[in-house]
Amino acid sequence: MTIHHLNQLLLVCSIVLLVAVAAVRVSSRSGLPSLLVYLGIGIAMGQDGIGNIQFDNAELTQVIGYAALVVILAEGGLGTKWKEIKPALPAASALATAGVAVSIGATATAAHYLIGLEWRQALIIGAVVSSTDAAAVFSVLRRIPLPSRVTGTLEAESGFNDAPVVLLVASLSTAGPVDDWYVMLGVILLELAIGAAIGLTVGWLGAWGLRRVALPASGLYPIAVMAIAVGAYAAGATAHGSGFLAVYLASMVLGNARLPHWPATRGFAEGLGWIAQIGMFVLLGLLVTPSELGDDVVPALVVGLVLTMAARPLSVIVCLLPFRVPWPEQALMSWAGLRGAVPIILATIPMVEGVDGSRKIFNIVFVLVVVYTLIQGPTLPWVARKLRLGQGDEAADLGVESAPLERLRGHLLSVAIPKGSKMHGVEVGELRLPTGSAVTLVVRDGKSFVPLPSTVLRYGDELLVVATDPVRDAAERRLRAVGRGGKLAGWLGTGARGDGRRT
């Protein structure tokens, strides 16, 4: 590649990114899922489109898709709140393991008997489309005010189920005879255990280090966090474990560790996640050949119908039966089994391994994802409202950013009061912060002033709180408690006291 080629490549990439960013605005207004817009950009650039770019490198697509999925899972893990996911872990784990198995069995049976695929091809399709897509679930659910149990279950399931499905698809796509089911199950469980252990360890060590080392620039914290998350994936995969599970768990640990400069880190991770999604979808659009899809439209619709209306609801009912989840929540979880780029990426595995009929598998998966994403994504808010699950009544959480002051053994907490926070109307003196911490500055309507104990806080205020190292955590707990429970937090069982104790 010469400098001239590099200039052309940078020009094309910048134009594609700008068009994709503009498409986000269009998709948010129209309700059309952004992934379809990105796929459309790739198809338009491909050999059947106006760009006439000849691209059929499935192996390169798989490699880039894996890298993008690592970033997407890292961004999703960083945004997952432990308080929401903790009570949902048993149900989410059941859906990500037993639920996937039920869905694979039902979908593969339909693919074999209804559209005449061989059992290996049918099982591959069943495995590929049975996992929910992390990017689609994270982006859609965080725009809908759902009960925390529903959101936590769906987010955890989408973060967990990629790992076993990737291992299963890779096992089914290997050359030669497929291992016995119990051997395959044992290998998958072992790799999941290795990935989980490495992910939790790397996440804990990374959080421990970042909370105790003051980096010279705030911009280094987001880079360090993403490097730790990606390192967890690499370590897990190198140790013959599940790298995808490792990166998600490590990111979840980091995301709940109250790291310094956290809003900047979240913004940086979200930006990387968008770039990963755009690049991944555009590349997948390039790989597909629309002129070859005609014969596979009907099989894709049949498989998708069985998956959406039978396999997914059956897996949800079976797995959530022990947890006594109300039927409206089960119905929403059944409809919220969103598919996206992950199934299409997984469909490149049999292509790379040379499985018979792999191109047909890819085409069926591609059509299925496009059609049913177009149906499920825009209708999910409507379904939530009809089931009376689309209204959230929880107070908005505070945005608290921490900057360590290593020489002074203290911390600066930057607190933003969002719309819906119950800190609105509370006087500064009523915050009852622990001894060793104080509100030193308030920024309101672009002007800053030193508050008095009688200063009443309002929506949109930004507070600068100074806290010594021993009471830093207690001060943040107290601020969040007041944000959720108001001035009486701690007295009526609505939160933590300023000293860190609970009533």
C-alpha cells in the first residue's frame, strides 16, 4: 500500500463514518434500526451496488467481526449496573445456557424438516441464530424505561450467551465428524469456566490498580480501561477459555468499581462501540451478494418465524419457570430476543472452515436478521407499553465523576443532578455528608458560586465535592442515596447514611 492508496482509504472511511453518524439521527427519528442502515451502506458499496467493490473475504470479515464484538461486549459490560444484574443472574444464566439449547433444538428441527437441510447445517443455523445480539439489546433496552429485573435479565443474557454459542458453532464447523454431545458439552463448560475466572480476576486487578494510581492525564483512564478489557479477552482466549465471556465480566467489574473520570471513560467506550458497529455492519454488507439471496428468502422466513414465535418463547418459558416471573415480563423477554451482527459473524465460521452449504447458511442468516430485526426492533417499545412494562418510576441516578488527588490524599467528586433526581429541592446542609467531605462549588446556568448550607439544589446543577480518602466511598454512597431517596434518605430506609452505615 502506498501513500496514495492510504489517502484514498482514509477519504472513503471518513465519508462512510460521517454517513453512518448521520444515519443514527435518521434511524432514531424513524425507528428503523441503525444496523440495517449500516448494512445498506455496505451493500450499496458492494459488487451489486453503486460502489461495485469486489469483496468475498470471509476470513477477514470474521477476524474484524470478532474484534468489533470484543469492543461491543466491553462497552456493554461497562454500562451494566450490578444492582440491576445481580438479582437477575440466575435467570439470565439459565437463558444463556439451557435457553440457548432449547432454542437450538427447536430451530434446528424446523430447519431440517421444513426446509430440508442436513442435520449439521440445521444445527449450525440453530446455534447461529439462537443467541441474542449484545449491541442490539444494549442500544434498544437503554432507551426504554423497563423494570430493572427485565433489563438486567436481558442485558446479562445477551452478554453471556455469545460465549457458549461461539464455541458450539466452532465445534460444529470443524472438519471431520462432530464430537459426541457430552464431550462437546464438557469442553464448552470448561472453556466458560476458564473465561469467567480470567475475566473476573483481570477486572478486579484492573479496578484495584486504577483506583490507587493517579495517572498524569484524565484521558489516559479510558484508554487504560479499554486496554484492560481487551487484555481480558486475549488472556481468556490464549488460555483456551472463552475470551468473550472474559471481556464481558472484566468490563462489568470495571464498570461497577467507581473508577476515576468515569463519565469520560463511558463516553470513550461508547464512541468505540459505535465505530465497531459501523465497521462490522458495513463489512458484512460488503460480503453479502444480494443477487444470490432470492432462493433463500423463503427458508429464512420459515426459520425466523419458528425462532421468533416458537423457539424463543419456549426457551423463555422453560428457563424462567423456576423463578416465577410474571407472564407480561416473559412475553416481553420472548419478543426482545433481538438478533443483529453476531449471528451474521458466526455464519462466517462455517464459510471459513469450508462446511458444505456454508454460503446458503450465510444467506439464510443474513435475510433472517434483516427481516426480523426490522419487525422486532421498532415494535419493542409498543409491545412494552401494551404489556404495561414501558413506564419506569425509579429516580434518575446521579452522574458522579471522581478525580484522585494523590498528594493530598483526597478526591474531587463532580456530581451532575439529572432530570428526575430526588436531590432537586434538597438544601446543601441536608445532604449530611460524612465528616471530611463538603460541597465546595456549584455550577448553575453557566455560573459558579460557593454554596451556603441553605443553598437549594436544582435540576441541572453541577456540584464539586471534596472528600478525603477515608470517606470518599461513604460520600459517594450518601450522594447517590439522596439522589434516589431525597433528603430523608437514611432515615426511612431509602438509602445509606453519610457514614456508610445503613438504617
